[in-house]
Amino acid sequence: MVDEGVVIIDSTDIIDYLDTTYKPNSLRPDSEAEMQAMYDWMHMAKDNHLSIKTYMYYKLGATGLSEEELIEYRKNQTYDKALLAFHEHRSTHGFSQEDIDKATAVLDDCFAKMDVRLKDHDWLVGDTFSLADITWIPQLVVLGRAGYPFAQYAHFERWKNIIMARPSFKQAVTDWLS
């Protein structure tokens, strides 16, 4: 995204920037402690994107990039070296059972933590929908399409259903996927 000459690449950074820059109806908590908790949840989603990709690509049977695609990808992927290494590995070696098991364990840990938080709360931070919740929406959509077993996390499942019932989810996700 480019806004007023500012280039922002990562989706988590983009929503944070937009919310900071265009303040009306901010989706940030008021307290410093809740702000830190919001960033912790946002970073957890961001930091685990390779586990999400591993799980999704494996479950959906996605093949690696062709040699030509990989050459082009190498030229264009200068921002995220870990993502480049991920696609190099996926395209040349595929995923081992160990890769899948590690990715699944990371995801299970994330959703177990979310389930604990959501046991006594409707939202990941504070008492209202926030950037922390928004950050996890793409993950739940992608992993849902890949058949991730969310039902084992009852409180997360309740949160997921509340999120998916929001008119903004229907407009931004459901209608777009249709």
C-alpha cells in the first residue's frame, strides 16, 4: 500500500497505519496495557504466517512454483527473506511430515491461547472489537478453507461465529469469496 508517499507492505502494518492515520472510529483500545495486548495478538498472527501457509498449502494440495515462477519470485521478493526461503523449500522439496507437524503444532498453540482468552471475553482485547480481532480474520478464513479443526476450541469457535455474522465480514469476505 502507498499512502501519501508512505509504502507499507505487510497487512498487519497496513491496518495499524490506517487506524493510526485516519483516527475517526479507531479500533484501538484506550489503555496502554490493552494496547500492548492488541499488538501481541497482531504480532502472533503476523509471526506465524509461514505455519499458516504450510498448513494451507499442504491441506489444499498446492504445488510448488515452477522454475520460471521461482526465478521471477526471487527477483520480486526482496522484503521478506523468510517467505522467499519458504517458497524455495516448498518448490524444491515439498513438505515433509515433520514440516506439517511443526506447522500444525504452532497453529494449535495459537488457537489454544486464543481459546483461553476468549473463555471469559468476547474479544481478543478489551470489551470491543479491535485491530487484534481484525488481524486474525484472514487466518480464520484461509485455515477454514483448508479444513483446520477449529471446533476443538469452543470459545474460539464462538468468537469465529460472531466475527462471521458481522455485516462487515459478509461485505468484505463472504461476498468477495462468492
